[in-house]
Amino acid sequence: MTTILHIEDTKANQILVQRVLEAEGYHIVNAPDGETGIRAATAQAPDLILIDMGLPDIDGQTVVTHLKQLPGLCAVPMVAITAWPAEKALETADRYSLSGCILKPIDVRNFPRQIAGYLGSTS
């Protein structure tokens, strides 16, 4: 089963992502902050990491930088999920070598297709 780590501090966003992606057959691991996300990434070895850029303890960019330095995680696709303006989100994704970004509010109709694309799936 494909495991997706979702690092997000807002409970409503955690629930939305979990419901949409579990319906597609993915296993979702939620982490409410950057520190917990880093620990979960190390313990779970996820296939994809979704990261909110505005976390309460460590900003998303710092979390990404740390994760990319860890053996076994540097090749895992990482995607920003953010309410930032599109231009800033795309610039940040590029600067931190993210696989991409998904803007909030999440379009639940397109979201599974976006996730499949980041995982390299043809579904």
C-alpha cells in the first residue's frame, strides 16, 4: 500500500486530505507539525510527503531541507500544500527542489489525479 505523509497543522485540512486519499486506496500518516513530521518520515518511509509551508514550529522550507538530507528520504517526492499566492508557492517549490505544489483550497476533484502524478502513477 502506498503511504503518504501529510505534515499539516490544521485539523480540517488533515481530515479532508485523509478522506479523499484513503478513498483512493492510499495509507495516510498525519503529522501536526514539522518536528513530528520529520520523526514520522524517518519511521514510516513514505512514498510521498505533502507539506504545509506554514507550520507552527518549523517552517515547511526548513522541514524540506532537513528531510532531503536524510538517507532514504532525499529521493521521496515532496509537495508543498499551501494557501500562499501561486507565484510565491511555485517559486518556493522551485527553490527547495520540491516535486510541485498544490494550492489551498484543495480541489478535491483533481486532487487524487495530482497525487497519482507525483507518485508516477498512470491512474
